[in-house]
Amino acid sequence: MALVPSYIKNLASYKPGKPIEEVVREFGIEKVIKLASNENALGPSPKAMTAIKQSLQSSHRYPDALGISLRTKLAEKFNVKIDNVILGAGSEGIMSTIIRTFLLSDDELVSAANSFIGFRVLANASGRKVHWVPMKNNQYDLKTMAAAINDYTKIIYIANPDNPMGTYVSQKEFDDFYEQVPARVLIILDEAYYEFAHDYPNYPDSMNYRYDNVITLRTFSKAYGLAGIRIGYGFAHESLIENLIKVKVPFEPSLLAQVAGIAALDDGDFLQKTLDLNKNGKTYLTGELKKLKVETVPSVTNFITTIWESKEQAANISNTLLNKGIIVRPLTAFGWPTCIRISVGLEEENHDFIKKLTEIL
């Protein structure tokens, strides 16, 4: 009898963007700019870093398994009860808990093909049937996703905004879609880029959709610069949260992650600097790419996805930039072989990227 199920043997693991250290070793380049993983170019929240330093001496203690302090602060900030809040090691940690908590043997999932690869790995690893619906015009095709719902559907995943396209589902689109979703089906609304998108017209902030079958996921990784700390959170009906807490990994997130999250929520100045940097950087990059006649997907996030004539050209652009010390994200693993995703960096990083891309073209 095989020890490893076939769906695990055949599973493609998540492959992140190249780390800076690897590029330095491989190419011997002293200055490397990473524009591949949608990280905060300003670094981490200063208040979060101060809180971490002050808590290091308590690292021999287990964290609060229920995360009461951070959950209380999130509940106050978003005007919900603490019983509506869950924490995890990034939003992916909560996704994993959702899948382990709610799926029965015959349950099925529905999501968009070529959207967030992290969910794809978790969904395929569950061994359940997944209906991967093709995207339409670089966006979620909610009409076709609704048509894919059947008697076995249990979980629907929507990244809003989407990664890697940077597009979003509008309020009307979600309203029309929700009317076709049975109450027994859980909708995961992954809002990892919420802070960058929530001011856009018709963006459906899921906090206005506190339905019993909607689970909101957010993270401190992007806007607050805590990707390496691994801290995310979610909102849902208290009965869902109660059962998620039963299943989630004990003592997750870590002590340092929890204190960092608490402090980051008070770092309004840093958040505003992040949003301003992103807005200006995205305007600059979009304008310069247009001058270079590079096709881009309109984005409401902290990255821009570019579209090239062929997968060969996209691969050549990515590899040549890498040799010049610029790490970008080719999207072949996501199912977009002709696309490259570029994170918004610091002003000088954006300028350096455009300079080197111009040299290549």
C-alpha cells in the first residue's frame, strides 16, 4: 500500500520568488533589487519592530494560544466581536485551517484558475475535487463560477484583489454572485491587498458582507511590512470561528507575531507612507511602461503585471533582468507564461528597473 496519496505525489509545491541571497550567490552581484514578492519596499512597521525587540526576552514563553490581545484590538478596529476574529500564520495559515475544518470526504471546491497559487496548492493537497474556472479578461469570471456550483460544493475561494493580476471583483459583481450561492457554501474572500484597494470605486469591502457563510482573510504581510513574521487574521460568524479555533495549530501565531500585529495596528503614519509610496510608484511605473509600449493589467494592488508577446520573450526579459540584479516574478507557475509581475519598490528601485528594462528592450 502506498504511503503517500497520489494527489500529494502529483502535487506541485509552491515556488516563491528568488531570494536576494540566492541571486547574490548565483550571479555575484553586489546590488540586488527585489521586485518579485509584493513585499513592502519601506520595510517593516517601526512600531512593530520596537514591540518585537521589547518582547524578545519572553521568547522562552509560549504565546497566548487564543491571541486575546490582538483579536480584541482587531475586533475594536473593525467593529466586530472578538468571537468573530481568528488569527493565523499569514492568511495561508487560516486557509489551511478552513480546509481541514469544513471539508467532508465528498465536498468540492470552486475557484478561478491561475489565481493565487498558495490556495491552489492547499486545495489540491486536500484531495478533493476542485473546479478551476478560467479567468476572463484577467478577472474572476463569477458567472461561470456560479454555474460550477453543485450539490457537493462546500468552499468557494475569491482573491479580491486578485494575485497575480491585480484586478478586483466589483460590488455589483459580488452581489449578483452571492445571490446564486447556497447558504451551505462557504465563501472565502481573501483580501490580502485590502489596504491598497479599499478606496477604489465599487470595491466590495467584505466587512460590509457579514453573512454567515462569508469568511474574510487579511494579512499584515503587505501594507504593514511583516511578511517574514507570518501574521494574518480573519473575520467570520462566531460559530465558524469557534470551530476554526478548535482545529488550528496550537500556539499559532508566535508570540513575536502577535505583539508585532498589535503594534502595527497603531502605526498609522507608516501605513500612510506605504500607501503614498505605492500610489506614486505605481503611477510612475505604469507611465514608463506605457512609453516603452509594454502592455500592463490595471492594478489596485502594490504590483503591476505586464503582458508580453510570447512566453519566450517573457522568460528572456525575466532572466536578463535577473542577470542585471533585478528580481521580478515570471508567472509561468501561476499559469500565465507570457506575463511578468513587478512589485512597486522604492523610488530609486523603480527608476533602476525602468532603466535596465529600457536597455534590454
